[in-house]
Amino acid sequence: MNRITISLALAASLPVAAALAAPALAQGQIGTIERGAYLCELPGDAAGAVGIPQPEESFTIESASRYSSPQGDGTYLRRGNRLTMTSGPRNGDSYEVVGRGFLRKIVNGEVSRLRCVRQAS
């Protein structure tokens, strides 16, 4: 192989390498969310309650990477504005971090109506 062939092969591989690295960068910085109880609810309507409690969806953040829920305990990972339960009974459940102490569950890749709000201690 001559120098030109090697240079062309290297240049052709750069976009592929950059594309492979992009998802890792797009995931965001690793972080945590505030400890405490997150009570989950569906929005109510103007004629009734402000929210309709969903106790089976609620959970408590116990430490920087652990949660507990009515179904059992597990771990979570926060990357950027995405929180994902990574073990335990909620393994695979994801939430969008909307604000401090405010999450929205992601269902089928879309932000759902279910909201989880951290309760003041």
C-alpha cells in the first residue's frame, strides 16, 4: 500500500468513527437526582382533582444510585435529562428530568402524561 491509499482509507473511516462516538456524547453527563419520595400522578381535570395519584408508580430515591418502590428495590442512572432504572423491578423504566424534583415517565420513546414530583421532607 502506498501513502495515498492509506490516507484515503483513514479519511474514509473518520466519519464512521465520529458517528459511533456521537451517541455516547449525546447521552449527557452522568448525575443524580435529589433523594426523597417521588409521588406519581396523572393530570386531573378542571372539574375534579388536580392530579390522580398512581401509588404503584411512585418511588423513593434512597442514595446517589438506588431507589425503592412498592415492587422492590433497584438502581438508577441519570445521563443528562434522562433517568433510567437499571436494575430491580423497574429495570428499563425511563423518565425525563423536567426540573428539580419533577419527572415525566417515558413510554414507547415518548414523554407520557405520568408525572412524578418529589415531596418536601
